[in-house]
Amino acid sequence: MKEVLIRFITIHPMNDHPILGWAMALVWLVLVGNCVASIRQQPMEIRTRLMWMLLVVFVPIFGMLAYLGYCLLKADYTFLKFVLGPPKHVQAANNAHLKLPTKK
């Protein structure tokens, strides 16, 4: 078990095959291509798009993480009201009008 852990940490798998490298490279290209396609669809200036594309292509990991943060900050979260329901203060106000009279 110790040897397997050491091989994992040092990135020396037991079944090293060239096809694994090609598959990882293909997946990486798909991820970068997807990110670039997303940048092209954003409503921003051409200079800003070019800056994001260059960042993603030449500094891929940091560029993708930075673009992810940008997208999360600029996202439209209106769909969450259907998932989470109205805010609690709105629910409390609506429930206050629906209280049934109690017998004394």
C-alpha cells in the first residue's frame, strides 16, 4: 500500500501507457476550448475578451480559475428563487396573514 501511495504522489503509475497522455492532452484541450468558447459568448469589449482568452490559453490553470470567479460574480442568480423559494422575511410576512384564530 505504501508503494502505491508513493507512486501516486510521484506520478509514476504502474500501468503507464502513451494513450493515457494523449487522452489527458485531449481532455485538457477540450477544457481550454470550452473556456475560450464561453469567453467569446460573453457580452464584453473585444479587448477584455482578448485579455481573458490570452490568460486562459497561456496561463491555463490560473486563467480558468480567474475566469470561473469572474463568471460566478457576474452570474444571474434569479433562477435560485424557484429552487430555494422566496426569502425568509417574505415567507414570514405571508404566514402572518394566514394565522388561524385561536379559542380563548
